[in-house]
Amino acid sequence: MTNYVVGHKIPDSDSIVGAIAFAYLKNAIGEPVIAARLGELSPETQFILDKFGFEAPLYKTSYAGDGVYIVDHSDVELAPDDIDQATLLGIIDHHKLGDLTSSTPLECWIRPVGCTNTVIKMMYDFHQVEIPKNIAGIMLCAIMSDTVIFKSPTCTTADIKCVEALAEIAEIDDPKALGMEMFLVKSAVAGTPIRDLVKRDFKDFNMNGHKIGIGQLEVVDLAVFDDIKAELEADLAKLKAEGNRHSVLLLLTDIMKEGSELLLVSDDAELAKKAWNVESKNGQIWLDGVLSRKKQVVPPLQKIFA
Ligand code: MN
Ligand code: MN
């Protein structure tokens, strides 16, 4: 049996970096594990890997007969399609507990922190394995990304302390400036096909039998969407019909103003009002202070479908 570590579908920087950092740690303690991914790299992740000299993990979507560690999720919907034919060896995550289960005992490291890589740093400390400089660099970037440069309500003191320790190892003087550099890469959306944007950071959730798709684009200025908002909305409607979804949401998150404009297509016209008690103004729904899908968007929706 070959063992792999893989993050969620439509991988973000946390999933990609988590796989690389976890695989290095396991190999360092004598357990061969191969880092893998379920999809293409985002421009942000490509920037991070280029900056610290890493290749993308192995692209691999089928795991039947393999051993698998799952990072950055625990939902069947987000995992490899044939995960039920693999041996689940462990879960390293920072989301709500999902519906993945196992047939044999497994290793679980799940903490309510801002990033999987903060949990992986705890694992390095536990095993007393030194983190190489370039791995510390990509782990730091993953944490700056997931915590939106410490602004997300998911960010904890553990994440901040972790970044301080990683910055020392990686010799990065100003982690926040590096974080800002990453979000500028993320904000360069001009010229990107609409469907690619909608699906850049997109997750499907099964909420009591209802399929709800939620995408998020985090930028430093929402003006980058001014000319394409109508196209984005039209594509959400298409995506809803194609996937038989109850609702499709796209959060346009302004990390400077610290809130999100919500684009929404749903079978329930009252969905936003029920979830956040907001009305649309001039055809726009602004969710003030909402930066985190996992903490501020998924829970209120789940309550509606409970
Ligand atoms: Mn993720
Ligand atoms: Mn994450």
C-alpha cells in the first residue's frame, strides 16, 4: 500500500502547502508519504511555491487501494471521489467535523485554529522535527492566506505565534507585507475566464440533503469586479442549474473594508434575510464584517436547513 496526503478539491494554499509540509514531516520520522493534490494550483499558491522553490504536489484524483491522510477538510463532498475504497490513515484539519469516517483506527489532529498549517507546526513540535527554511516559508504563507493576514475571526493567538516562529526560521522580516503581496496576486482577476473565477475557491456543501455551493474571492478592492459582476451572477445561475444545487453563493470579500458583498442565486428568495438578517440595497447585499466562509457563512446556512 502506498500512502498519500491530500487536501480538498479545488485546492487552496492551505491544502497544497499542508500536503507538502505533512509529507516532509512523515518522511522525516520514517513513514513514506507522498504529497498529492486534487486540482490545479491557484495563482496565489503558484506564487507561494515559486517564491520558495517548490514543485506542485502530484496530481492524483483516484485513491482506491491506497492509504490516505486528509488535510484541510473532513467532508466526503470535498474528498477524493473514491475515498471509500481507500484506507483513511488520518485527518489534520481546522474545520467543523465532517462526515468522513474510517474502517480502521486513525490519527486525528483537529484544532479550532485559523489554518491547517498551524496544526502541522504543532505536529513538528510534537515529533521534535526541525522545519526546513523553505517549508517554514510556505507554511507561513498558508497561514497568512487562511487567516486573511490575521484579520479573519478564525485567527487565534496560536496562529500568530506560529507565524512568529516560522518567520524566524524562514528569515522573513515582515510576514504581513508578504501576506499583502499574496493578496495583490489574488486580486489580479482581469482577463480570467468567469467560470474560473467563480470556481477558484468553491466548495459544495451537503446541508441536510440540499446541495449548496459557496465560492469566495478575496481581494484588496472590490472595484476589480465592477465590470464583471453581471457575468459572475449569470454564471452562478448556470452553475446552480448544472449541479442541481439549491443555492449558489459567491462572496466578494474586501479584505481592507473587512466585509463581503454577496452574490446569490437560490430556490429560497429569503435565504440571505434568514441567514444574516440583511436586505439587498440597490440590488446589492453587503455582509459587514463577514470574512470567513467556515465561521460566518456555513453555520447560519446550516441552521436554516437543519
Ligand atoms: Mn482550504
Ligand atoms: Mn484551511
